[in-house]
Amino acid sequence: MKRIGLGAAMVVLAAAWAGTAEAQLACESLKGLQLPDVKISAAVAGPSGRGMSPGSAQAAPVCTVTGVIGREINFVVVLPEAWNGKFAMGGQGGIAGSVASQAGQSFGGLQQGYAIAGTDTGHVAERGGAPPTWAMDKWLGPERQVNYFHAAIHRVTVTSKAIVKARYGRDADKSYFAGCSNGGRQALIEAQHYPDDFDAVLAGAPATNIVTLTLPRVDAGRKIFPDPKNFSKRTMDNADRLALGKAVLAKCDKDDGLEDGILSDPESCKFDPATVACKGGQKDGCLTPGGLAAVRSWYGGAKENGVTYSPGFPVGGEGEGGWAGNLTGSERASGDEGGSSYAPNSSMMRSLDFLRYFLARPDWSYAGPSLASMKADLEPLSTYNSDNPDLSAFRRHGGKVLMFHGQIDPTISARGTAAYADSIYKHDASSKADVRLFMVPGMGHCGGGPGPQRVDWLGILDKWATGGPAPEEVNASFAPQANGQGGGARKLCAYPKKAVFKGTGDGRSPDQFECK
């Protein structure tokens, strides 16, 4: 992967920083900061984090700097008055397209005193799930794709560090990247291709490989919606999916010693989806032959002619809302006849849009192509994968990689992340000192689900990167429920170890588990 203008940019930025090394600049003065190929449009002091944090406004005063790099890479840097001396760049989910920072919005960076930054990665995406037509623009499409996949994050990082130094009069003590999903992919891209940008990265549910991300969605999706011109006909609906979820829990929920709707180790569940197959004329709440084929593909991975093209998804989350959007699709009222029609699953549609618009084939259909041909079509984009197991350049200066993944994630398979961790350790056994993965039972895509999921991941990363020991065990709290129930926490263990229930208690206290 080519680093765009890295050497020249760093030389010019070094000169720009030199004048700010001794004195802190007032917030409003940052608007006049001159940086190469950067236009700062505003620098405003006030309480607002401009959508860069969970709340709509920040009580603590901040300086918000907005600007654009190059032609159209928009960015925002938020600089708290009560600065903790560190910088956190945040990722963006999905196809990005609006200025956002998961470091602030998902991981609480601003509340912890970090200077944070975010970007739209160089394009504007329409709201409402509109397809990424920006990726196939005749003139700007190639540049936008490169910006989206890697260049924008790097360029915003370099620029943001310059702004941080200008504001506070010194470099940040530590710089981190924090993201989930596409943001997790961005974190790994940074570690692999721009190893000097950050001291440590946090990668949640990373989309590491374009082929293994895309093909399972299309393969299972087209088995559920066999006619690409008529999504009202499907072989599996939400009632069938819920029946499948009940059957999985009935089979395996007690295996870990706790009947709580959470599979502590989904991979140990020996479940055959054929047990839910329709029998004796049954049509609802069971799997038709087409539905069964889709579920087998979903669990077992996209396969064709004896070749497996992607890992499947672990069992255990079928009854959760996220699985509706990613497997069976959502139900919606139809207009004229008072019946119901169906929206195809969002997981499949995102993959179809990716194939169509990133490859500039807007009329492409899933009806005919084989998995092998789809894989071949996607190969030119594999240069943007983030699954390189060689992290030696990042580790050489002490870089740390902290990953996490929900085991019932229906969007990106947790198996793929485990396989990536295995490849890192196989490539270099010493990497275990600097790379950690935590699997989160009962958690969906970057959150959600019945399992424990509240973890101060950024705090853990910081403690590790500032000289603390590599994390071996982490406590994850349950989210409070609307009915007032919930609470408590469970223990998470550094992969490949697993949290095993000791046999006593309600499963809501970390001391009831041990890592084995």
C-alpha cells in the first residue's frame, strides 16, 4: 500500500510545528495555522463537542477546530481545556461519509480528557442507507476510495497532531487510535501501514478481509431472497429466525452451567439446524429447504464446489434484533393491499452495494455469478485488507494492539478475528506480548445483545501503553435493562483462554469465573 506524500508532508509539518513548540496558542488563533494542503475553516471555543462525544454538548470547555485536507477530506479536532496530555483519533463505521470519531462517541475519549479527532474519510454519504455512488464517480472515485480505505485517516492523524501541538505547545505524550467495525479495520490499517502514527490501537470487530466480509452475506442472502427482482418472496422470515434462536438456546444454553440466554462458548455448541426444518406441511416457525440452506451457509461459511470462501458465524444470537437486519431482513407494512412486504437484509445489501459501486458495476446481480467469480472480482481491492499478520514495524517502537469482538456479532464474524489473531501469533510467537484479543460472549456488533459489554477499552489500552502489564483479564459490565433488571459483570479472558463458570452464583460477578 502506497503512503501518499508521507515523507514530504512530514518534512513540511516539522517546520510548521517548530514555531509552536514553546507557546500555547489561543483557540481562535488556530484558524490562522498554516499547514500543508490544509484549510482550517473554524476554531471555536465553547462547550460543544460537535457530535464527537455521546452527549449533545460537553459541560467542560473545549476548542473545536474544523477544516479540510486536500480536495475534500473533512475533519474535526476537539481540544479540551482540561487536557490529559494525550491524543485519540477515532474511527468511522460502515462507509463513513460524515465527520465522526468513535474515540469520542463510543469510547469516551473526550470525557477522559483526550484531544480527539474524526473525519468523513473524504466523501459525503447520503443518509438512509443510500448506496455509495461516490465510490464510482468518474473523476473522483479512485481518490475517494483510497481516502476511504486508508489515506484519509493517516492524513487527518498527521494534521491533528500538528494542531494539538500548536494548541498546547507540545506533542501529546501518547497517541491512540480507537474504532469498531470499519473503525476496527482502520485501526489495523494504521498499525500495519502507518506504524509510526500511533503508540497503540484499539480494534473492535475489525473488518479485516474484503472477500470474507462480502461473500458470506451475499451467499446466505441470495438463498433467502432467491429472486433479486422480488424481495417480497423469501425462504426464511423473522418467525423462522426466532424459532431457530429458541432451538439453539434449548440445545446449548445450559452447557456452560448457566441458563441465562448467553452461550459462554458458542463454538462448543453442537447444534444441527435441521432440527428446525419444516415437517408435515408446517410453514411458519420452521426452516424451509431454502431457509435451511441459508442457515447452513451462515453457520458453516460460504462454500462452493468443495471450496470454503469465508468463515461462518457462531450460533447464539439468532433471537437478537441485529440478526434480523443481517440475516432475514426486516418486515414492513405494504402500501395498498394491507399485507406485508420485506426489506432484504441490510448485511446482504451492503455487500451488494460494495460490489456494485466500488467495482463500478451498478447493474451487477447476485443471481448468476459463482462465489469463485465474485472472489476474483474483489481481488483488486484486497490491497486494502487489514489482515497482515506481520506487525513487527508497529511493535518495534512498543506499539500495542488491543482487539475485542462480540461472539454473536451478525455483521462481522468473530471467527475471522480469532483467525487473524492466530495468524499473528503463528507469524511471530513473541507478538503475544503486544497483541491481545478479548472475545465477548453474548455481545453483538460493537455492542448490543444480552451479554456483558461495558468495558473501558480506552482506559485499558492507555494503562498498557504507558507501561502496565499486558491485559490478561477484563471485567465487562452488563447494561441496565429498561425494566430495571440487569447489572453485574462477567470476566473476559485474553484469547485463546475462555472464562469458565465455577458452578456457583448467578453469572453476574467476575469472581464466579476463571480463565482457562
